[in-house]
Amino acid sequence: MKYLSSIYRYPIKSSMAISLQESVVQKRGLEFDRLWCLFDENEQALTAREYPQILDIEAKVSGEELQISYLDKTVGRIPLAMSPAESKSVKVFNYDTEGVSVSSTINEWFTELLGINCQLLFQHDVFERQVLEKHGGAAGDVVGYADQCPILLTTEASLDDLSRRMKRPIMMNRFRPNLVLSGIDAWDEDNWQLIRIGDCEFKVNQPCIRCVLTTIDPVTKEKDPDTEPLRTMNSFRKGPQGGVVFGMHITPVNSGVVKLDDPFEVLK
């Protein structure tokens, strides 16, 4: 049986994975996924690549608020609904978008944690950041503060195959997926163009080029001394445009809800 085995969201970009039983799927991806992001004083996004402390930030949706904690201590709560009136232009790497500052108090706390002037911004749904054509985007495809596309999909079989090639097995949390599939042959995802999970259809945009963040253990924050898994992937998972790839970027075709154990099928 081919089915959905895990669902994760990361409300603040680079923050701790929140495991879900089900999730609403919207045009920007999973509901509340990467709609908040930290930015420096030059309006550039901050990620765990440079600041691994962000991996210990837990952001949970509770009622009408986002509850933010660090190492099990509550940092603060911010409303899920915010006005776009005080927006500013920012960049996720080289990609332009907008954001609204959520709390001066929380900004001060993050500034102290990271040792750099920064602020937490929210991407209101009036700010439609387009998925670029070079990343498989079409008219109407939008994304929150994710790197390139709304959702990252991985499969357990591909992870198992990768682990068998390494000295030590690796956990899926290194790759920070949103959706994980079971019952799939390893690397079958390379051939998909259109898929269905439950009642939701998704366009498969492109393979995900992996970065140095995969070499950092999200629990210990230690960097792998052998630069794994990038080292092993470089031997057999080189991407068509360079780099190494694991997982697929996908974009919702329709809104709906996905649940654990939902059936999966390839449409094209």
C-alpha cells in the first residue's frame, strides 16, 4: 500500500518540526507552514544554516495564536491574524517578498538569542510571492517563506537506500520534509509529474537541491565530521542543474486536507 506516513510543518522558517495527524492544504502549502521568518537588519532571511539555534525554536498553533518556545520555555505568543498595513520588503535569499513585524518584545528576544539585530516577520496572504518559472512555477503558484516551492515531499524507501550506502544510518529529520510517503520504491519520485494524496493533487516541480543544513544534526546541533549525507549523495544523487538532490518540491493543484494513512497515487 502506498500511503502518507508523516506530516510536518515549520511555522517559523528553520524552526523545529511540528508533527501533525492532518493538515489543511492551501495554495501556499500546508496551513501555517513557514509563514513566519527571521530577518536581519538588511532584510535578508536568517536560517539554521548560519544560526542552528533556530532549530530549537518550537512554534505551535494554539487557538488563534502562535506559541513560541525555546528549550521548553515559553518565549511569547503572537496572533495568527495580522494587518498587512505595516509591511516591508524583504528577501528570502535572492527572492523578493513582504513581511509584517509581529512583536517588538519577541524581536528583542531573538536579537539576544542570535547575537544579531533581527526581527520576526509574518507573510500575510495579500503578499503573493510567486513560484518562479525556473522552479516549475506557473501562473497562480505562490509560496510563503520556503526557499523555492510550497511543499517538500520525501519517501521512506529513498531514505533507507541512502542510509544503506552510508557508514551510519540517517534520520528523515535531516531533510525537513513536509510530507513523507511509504510503500514507494526508492527514487521513484524522480519520475513523477502529477500525484494525488487523499483528495489533494500536487504538481511535482523539481528535485530539491540539498544544502549544508542536512549535515547538522537537528537534535545535537553538531555538524557531521564527514559532511554526511552530502558526501554519499555526491556519489549517486547529482542533480541535473548541479548539487545533490533528495526529495521533491511540489505545489498544490487544489485545496483540501491531507491525513496520515491517506492513499497515494501517481497520476502522471
